[in-house]
Amino acid sequence: MPARLRTAAARLLLPTVLALSYAGQAVGAFLPSVPLLVASVVAGLLADMAMHRWQRSMASALGKLHATVFVRQVVRDLLLVAGLIRIEDQDYETKYLVLVCGLLVFYSLHFACQALAILVRRSRTLPVVTRNIDASPLRLSPAPPALLMNRAGQRLLMFGVPSTAGLLATAAGVSGRSAAAGIAVSAACAAVAVGMLLVRLLPARRPVTSEQALEWFEAWLAEYQPTVGMYFSGGTSSAYQANMWLEPLARLEGRPLIVLRERFMVRKIASTDIPIVCLPKVADLMRLEQSTLKMLIHPSNSGKTSQVLRIPTIKHAFVNHGESDKLSSCNPYAKAYDEVWVAGPAARERYALANVGVDDRDVVEIGRPQLDAIAPYAGAPTGPYTTVLYAPTWEGWDGNPGNTSIIEAGENIVRALLADPGVRLLYKPHPLTGSVVPQAGAANARIQEMIRTANAARAAEHANERPAPSAAAELADRSAELDRLTTSSFRASADDAERMLLQSVPEPGRAAAVTAATAAWETAFWASFPAWEHQIVTGARPNVYACFNVADVLVSDVSSVISDYLESEKPYAVANTSGLPEQDFRTAFPTVRAGAVLTPDAAGIPALLESVRHPEKDAYAEARTELKLHLLGPSDPPSVVRFNEAARALCAEADEHRASMAVRALPVIPTQRDAGVTLDSEHAKG
């Protein structure tokens, strides 16, 4: 059976069991057949609970058909009661009326619990979400259990187990009081849940109101007095665009602030000591106008960027999340910002050639302040293995085949590299690979399988060439230390309010400790693997810059990875899947001119490796030095200094703008001379 059919069959298994259980329960109730009735109820209840645990999308789909969990439970209970009536020969209308009324009470309490959960959730949803800020004045508290707040279906099924068990016991011949006792237990569970949620709505137990929260936020802004910041809005997989600017922002003069728009993004931002605020509503965002915030950097464009650009007291600089020769690096939206900060002269020329409306006077060259951790080129590989980093970019929103090499050339490149016994491959695909074009995701999966197969073959040849067990223990210790410093532990039911309470002001010195722990972790990570073992790097750690430092050569596409890698001046190659001849490809994409060009068949891999192992055969060494200057600008003054100077200058412009606005806002008071002129004019008219 094809994999797609097996997947579809697995998805339909639980709904099928659920449907058959109702059919069996109906037959068992009206025959009547106690074994069939009991078996059908148990199977249906277990299938329903399993579906809410492992197939929530299927449960949602049934809800759209009005077969909600409430309807399913009511039908299950009513069929049980009908079965009891059929099993009993005598007239027990009064007894069963009591059971039905008990079930109605249980259902009513379930609805009350759901209504209270909504009210509690609303009371805990504040207009501002924070991190690294003391939010204790907001009267925050841990969230109620998730079963009460967010899992109505599971709650109904779990609380309904006693009533179902009691009805089944009665159907099996046990005392009729079993059904009443089971229903009473279910109703009691629901009543306890209602009481727990009612307590959360008491004035002393609920957080402050939305207006009070905003007043607190304005007071915090007045006390902290932020001057520089970063604005970011995006999807769940785009946080890396903001994370690459965290360290440069933290090193700027002044008091930094991170402004977000999506609540989930507060959890996506990497470890930092910078205060973070999330303001989902535009009206609340406008409160920044009265703050001391002078400038914001923008790592990306989004639909919500235009909203913050309306604030006249803040200056805005577009810094992008990487530079390349692709059209996305000179987006027309950039002209909406006060300034566009680029790495070097190449980006300035790119905007001029693109003619997208960006004034050259608004382009400021700052270098790439993130790259100061990249180690410089130290010559040919000294060990038995040449480490090759293959870091293809993703397919892009337009799905252009020339964007990524992974579809047309990826497997050929990896196959050629794995064929060389002296190569250790580091494979780091872009995190968005396969998100637009499924073929890219499929190629990525095949490449990873090729690497695992190659590692298995090498393991048999180098069984005795593995690090000592102490290396793995060291990595575990370093990982635990880094996790302790950079992550916060939350209960599964924790909401934004609880996270705000726990993620308060960081301990002094945490940033320096994280830097040291990260360096120690990277050392332990690379030391924990044998020198011959290929690596698939898909997680957040190690980052691409750490991979740069252990690589001898890079193979990539036309992307910002090439520009950043040039900081090291190490050899690199670019895959050409554009369909252009090599010379046209080099002309169209200037970042290619200091590296080798690989065709889709990867025939140039052996020559590339030869030039890496024998630097005298490297024809691009001088060109890389020149291109680095063209792309990243001069190394003196350092990029960190130029970044800070640009921020200082833009803050000064913001101060001048505020001063001019203040002058224009002053009322015009007539002078004595003006008054005299007015009187003379009136006298002349008279």
C-alpha cells in the first residue's frame, strides 16, 4: 500500500471506530444486548479520547459537521439510558427521569465551566505582553489548569467517565444506584471546576484591567526611558530574522527595547537581556509616541510595519536580515524608512541600479556587526579531513528554480562531496526549505538520508576512531548550563500572563554568562563527534556562524550566507541553477565573482576541493579580499563602531525633529510692537 494511502487510513481509523461504536451501541440498546452495549460504549469513549489527544484536527473537522464532542457525549449517554429502559422489564420511568435530569445538570455545569473559562481567559489577556520586565504590579498569577481553560472536549470526556461507567454498571446488572452515583461524581467534578474558575474572577484574584495595564506600561516607559529599539513582526518561522540583531542591539549606546506585534513571537525571540514588549493593537502601539524612544531598526518588512511608521517622533532604519544579489535585497518598501542601513558599497549600488525610489543620501553603510565572531582564514586544512559546509538557501516566495540549488543540484553536490574520502560534510539547509515548493522539502529529506547512509558506511571503517565517553558527558553538561541560562521552564498550561510573571528582570551578568556558555557549548559540540563524521545541522544550535568557523570551504546559493562568509575570506563556491551561462551568472550576481561556480551536475567539486587543499591553486584569493571590502565595507573602523555611530546620528535627527515639533506647537503671543501696529490700524480705519 502506498505511503499516502497508509497515512489516510491511519487518519480515518479513529473516526471509523467512533462511528461503528455508535452503531453498535444503538443495536445493543434496542436488542437489548448488554455485552454489545458495554463493548461499544467503551470503544467509542476510548476512540473519542484518543482523537482529542492525537488527532485534534479530526476532532475539529467533526465539529464543523456539528458532531461536536458535546453532541457525541449526549448521544452516547442517551443511548445508554435507552438501553437501560429496554433491559428493564418493569416501569422505572421515575428512576430514569432522575438519571436524565442528573445528566442535564452535568451538561449545564459543563456549559457554565466553558463560559467561565472564556471570562477567565479574557481577564488574563492583557493588551501588553512583556519579557525581561518586572510585571508584578499587574497582579499576575499562574494560569488555571489547561483542562479547565483550553480543553473543553477532553474535559467533557474525562468528567463524563464516571457517569458512563455507572450507566454501564447498571446495564450489566449491578444496582441501579451505580448510574446515579456515577452521574453525581461527574456533576461534582464539573461543579469543582466551576468553583475553581469562579475564584479566578474575584477582584482580588484577577489581573488588573486593560486600562490599568496600559497605564502601568506608560509608567514603565517613563521610568526606563528607552532610546533605541528594534521593531519586528512576522510568522512563526521568521524569528531568526530578529534574533540575528539581538547582540548588536544590546551593544548600542542608550537603553534598548524590542517591540513586537504577535503574542507568540515573545516566546520565539532568543535569549536576551533586552526588555521586550508586545503591543498587538495599533491604538496601544501609538502610546510609544509619548515615550523617549528615538529610533527603531527593522530587520524585515511586514504588513504591520506601516503602522509603526506613523509615529512621527521615532526615526526608522531598515537593516534587513541579510544581504544578497537577489531582488528581495532592494525591496521598494525600503523607501518608507528614514534611512536604509546596508553593509557596504555593493548594497548602495544595488539600490541605485534597482531604481526603487531609495534616495542615496538615505543609505548608510554600517557593515555587518554580527560578524565579529567569525574567525579569519588560516590557510589549508591541517587535518586528514576537509570540512565542507553546504548551506543552500530556500526556494523563496516566488518558487523561482534559480533561488535554491537544493532541487536541481543538491543531491549531485552532496553525492560528489560524499564520494571524496577526505571530506567531512556539514549540511545546514535553510529553516524555510520546502515551505513553498514541496519538491525542495523532498530533496532535503533525500539529502539527509544520503548523509546518514554515508555515516553508517564510515562508522564501519572507523569503529575505533570515536571520542571518549567524557566528550559526550561534557556536551551534556554544557548543554544543561546553556539551557539553564537561556530557557525558562513553564507548565504546559502556562499562558502569557504566567510567562510574564516568571520572565522578569534578568539576573545581573546573565548576558556575559550566556556568551561564555555558548562558546563552551560550541567547543564541546564539535569535540563530541569523530573527525570523519558528517553532520546534519538543522537546529538553532550551532548557528551558521559557528559552522563558518569550522568549515574550510562553503558551497551555497546566491544568498546572504555568501556575503557573511566573506568576512572569513575563506574559499567558497556558488551553485548556478539559474540557467544562465557562467559569465552571465557572474555579471548578474556580483557576490559570485570571487568564488567558483558549480553547474547542476556538480562536476566542479573535485577542482574546488583541490584548490582548498592547495592554496597555491586558489585563483580567487585576492578577489575575495576585494569583494569583502565591496560587500561589507572597511574593517576600520569596525562594523560595531559604525553601527553605533549610525544609531547615534539617527537619534540626533529624532531629537531635532522633536524640538522643531515643540516649537511649532507653541502658541503665538503678540508682542507690544504688534499690538501697537494693530491699534494704529484700527485708528486709521476709524
